[in-house]
Amino acid sequence: MRKTVTVIALLALFATLCLAHDKKKKKGDESATLNFLVVKASNGKPVRNAAVVLHQLDERGRQAKGGYELKTDLDGKTSFDGAPYGKLRIQVLVPGLQTFGHDYEINQPVQDITIQLNPPQKQYSVYDK
């Protein structure tokens, strides 16, 4: 009987230690939820069906292979759960608007990012007369 109680107590202690260890997050294990709002800079109206592309960056600022592409809804919104903490390159592409690109530091559990897109700029050419 005494052996059974000792074994149960040891198992309970082991389970408690395992749960406590799982709750402690290691620095590299943290992730965030990113909420995006894409609007036109000229009038603040939402941009639907914009391609929001996410690329993780290494410690030297180089873009890693792979990435994620999201699409905005009718309200110009999209979100991503599970973004790793660290540097992240965000690009937004929409036909008829200027491409957006910026590097962000992801360092909190929830980040709201508003992106304002401009109309395309006039292009110059040496061949224009």
C-alpha cells in the first residue's frame, strides 16, 4: 500500500513539473497574431483582395526561403496567427497601386499593422521625347 501511494505521489509530481515546463516559453518559441488593414492613402478606403506577403528575415536581414501569402477581405483586413518573433518582411501587392514593402520587428503577442497604398508613380524613360 505504501509503495502505491509513493508511486502515485511521484507520478503527480512528475506531471506537475512537465506542465510547468510546457508553460515556460523559450525565446524562439514565441509567436504572435498579426492583424492587417490595407487602405488607399488618398481616401482611406479599404483595399480588397490585396496580396499580403510575409517573409521571415535572418539575423543579417536576408529574406528566408518560403513565406506566406494572405488576401484581404472586403474591409481590407486579413490576419495571421503564429508569426514568429523577430524580423519579418511584409510586402503588399495590388494591381493599379504602388507596391508596398517594409521590415517589421515582431515582439508582442498581437500586432495591428495598417498599410497605406499610394497610386503608381509616373515612370521616366530616356526614350521619352
